[in-house]
Amino acid sequence: MARILVFNNDTDMMESYTRAESDPMPYNTNGTLKVREFRGSSKSNILWTTKRTMQSWNSQRYIWGGPIPVGFAFKRPYEGGHGTQSQHYAGVAFDVGQTLSPARRKALWNSANSSKIWSYVEPISLTPTWVHFDKRFGTPACATGGFPLLKRGSVSNYVCIAQDDLNTLGYTTGGLDGIFGGRTDQAVRNYQAKVGLSVDGIVGCNTWRSLQEAVVGIGATSTTIN
């Protein structure tokens, strides 16, 4: 069983679901995306995504008209496997089509790219054996891209990443719920003070870089919430 946190983009609220591995993901229609497919190789008991990501998958699956094999979707930062500010850690990205023939994979890329459903479809030149598309949102905190700025009052799946990083590093946020409250604010400030960053309680470019560089791929710790 998995606990699945979903940021509802329409209500700006976090929702929590419990699903078995063979169950469809929340907001998935017709059972085209099972929990185990979204999970991929992640061993986490907690997963997160957004309502619009699931709706985008539904639309893409309908347009494609057949199964879309998923190689990678969700990962928690401490599990690694992707770049430091990968949208896979936000639960909004899919790497698909690894088992398709090159011709079918190109057709899937064309389908995703022309659909205008996704926020980003990675160029074929960067994905020779898979197709990457994601439903990222928000203005990146860094000019080079990545995750959006977070501060007290923020609510989203990106807050889950920050909370996950902080807890894994031993800075307790009082939970893992996607809601940037007082305890998350204090955890950010404690971390910033410890590593020599400006202590403002804001997860901006420098704090994101520091957190992710410290956590990605290190494995779960005794303080990781799972």
C-alpha cells in the first residue's frame, strides 16, 4: 500500500490517498496508470504528484490510443537517479517508451509534442531511447530552471520535496504534507544558518541548490519520513 499526496491545482490544497500497487493513480481514468507504474523503481511508501499531471496523462493516453510503457516516473530525492532539480522528484514527469521500437518511440514523441498538453517535452536528441514529458509549473527560483521559490504559506508537491530534504538531513518539519507552515519555516531557517546561507526562511535558488546537492542519492536516513 502507498500513501499518495496529490496537489490539487484547482483548489490549491493537498489531498491524501491510500492505494494498492495494482490500483489506478488518483484522478487516473480507465486504469491506464497503476500505482506500480507511477512508482517504478522507487521504494518509497509515500508518493506525490498533482491533479493536472494525472489529467495530462489521461489526455495523452487517449490521444495515443494504446498503452504507454512507463520506465521512470516518481523518485524521492534521497533515492537519486536523476539531476538535482529533476521534475521526477516533484512527481510530475514521465520517461516512457523504452520498450517501443525507435519508429514507435518517435511517433510517441511527436504525439506528446504536438498535443500541447505538457509543460515540457524533452528534445529527441537528449532522449535517444525514451520520451520525456512533464507537467512542471511555477516560476523557477533559479534562472537556469528547476523548482519554484517556496515560502511560508506555500502549498504544493514542491513543498514535499523541500520537507523531504530537510527531514532527511535531520531538520524536522513536523511532517511530510506539502504545506509550508511554521515548523517547515523554522527547519529552513535552521538549515540556512547551519550551512551559511541567508536566513530568511525562503527556499529560493541557493537554498534549493544546497538542499538538493546535499540529499540527492544519499539514501534514507534515520530522520527520513516514510
